[in-house]
Amino acid sequence: MGQAPVVYGQSSRPPRGDYERAGADFTCAQDFAAYTPQDHDTYHRLYERQSALLPGRACQAFIDVLPQLGAKERIPRFEDINDHLSRATGWEIVAVPGLIPEVAFFTLLANRQFPVTDWIRTPQEFDYIVEPDVFHDLFGHVPLLFNPVIADYMQRYGAGGLKAEHLGACEMLSRLYWYTIEFGLIREAQGLRAYGAGILSSSGELQYSVNSPKPQRLPLELARTMRTRYKIDTYQQTYFVIDSFEQLFALTEPDFSQLYDSLRDQPEFAADSTPLISP
Ligand code: PHE
Ligand code: FE
């Protein structure tokens, strides 16, 4: 494939997927035959460890739909999940070899197709992996695609991404994705909970983001979020908190064109910058 995937954060090695398998839209068939018994075992152990940590840390909407992923003992067949998912919200998951370029990603989302990496991490990466693998993509992202509000948010994000591409605003928009869909926290009646996929699929960060006094937690605000850099290879130093998915939806409903223009010349915040100190 001619186009290399875009990653804004720093990374020391290229994506490991085999992009020869992918078509022009970067999707491929889920290579189910390639999974070894060890791969299924890795999935099972990740699932077990992670689901034990969910009570008191994951948002209720996530806990409620997690069983829709099917049996935890083996990596699921994507088509089995799609039977349920398409009926619930009109979304489907499609296999990809790994991270894909922005435009391809936005285009899939705008069509209610969510790209899921089909390979799984090595046992050595059990605790932490920088690149998304099938466990992160399935366990982290797919349950909330069953939620109607998040399902619509994600489609609009894809359409907004195609627009941002023309406006040269992808990096700003990608920060919103990072701090909501990947690392978002939500205030529920019972307390602070995680809804971001990067948190929900990480055992260390699920505990850290919800329970540790160390990170900064700010109410989600578009301008602040879009100006805040992020790190892809450590726990986040700043999390942005929403009150409800409806709030997130309403906040991101307006046309961002003017916001992008007004933010273009403003300084960025470092990932750990506190609100009152200029970067
Ligand atoms: N409202 C945004 C725009 O005009 C699109 C968007 C919707 C972005 C939802 C993110 C999430 O660009
Ligand atoms: Fe992700």
C-alpha cells in the first residue's frame, strides 16, 4: 500500500501488520485460521483479567453490553459479533491489518464500519502494548458501539474527520478522539468511571485513571482538549471528564470550522500542563 498510516505520537517502530493483505479501503478478511492456541489463550487471559476490574471502574453502559462480544475463551469471529451489532445500531466491524491512514479511517467510521485489527499481541506484551491489537479494538471499542448515542457520535466523528482533512485540522480533531473515545472518563451517579477504549482494555490504566490521585481530571471542554498534546506510550497525565454521552454528543454537534480557525494560532498545552499555567 502506498499510503503509510499516520501516527501523531512518537513511536520507535513501524506498524507490524501485513498491509499486503488489505484492499484499497485498508480492510481485509479476518485471518481466523492464523490464530494459534496461544493466541486464543492470550485473549482469554486478557479478557478474564480485564472483566474482573470492571465493577466500580467501567461505565455501566459498557458492563451491560460486554457479553455481546460472545464467549471469552477464544478470539471471536467478527461476523458473529456483526449479527448482533448491526441489529442494535447499524454498525459493523471490519478487519484491518493494524493502524490505517486517517482518511481511510474516517471514511469507514462515516459509513458505520469500525476497523478492528485482527492479530493479537505476544505474551510478552500482556501488560502493555502501544499499537492496537484485536483485544484493544474488540474489548475496548466494540461494546460501546452497541450504545445508540456513542454509535451516532462515532459516525459523526468520521464525517467530521473528512471535513477536518480538508481544513487541515486533523491533529486537533484527533485529540478530541484521543481524550474521549480512547481515554474518556464519565461522572456517573456512583462515581467516576471509564468509557475510553484505551483505558478499558488496559489493566494498569483502568485502575490508575479512575483510582489514582496522580493524574489531572478536567471537565471536557472542546478548545482545551484540542489544544492538549498527548502521549501514546505512557498512562495519560490528563483526563477529560463528561457527565453523559448526551452531553458529549451535544458538545460536538456544532460545526467546528470556526473553532479550528480560532485555535490554529493558539499555543498547545503539554500532556501534563495544569489548567492555570500557560504552556
Ligand atoms: N461537529 C464536528 C464538525 O463540524 C464533527 C464532529 C462530530 C466531530 C462529532 C467529532 C464528533 O467538524
Ligand atoms: Fe483504540
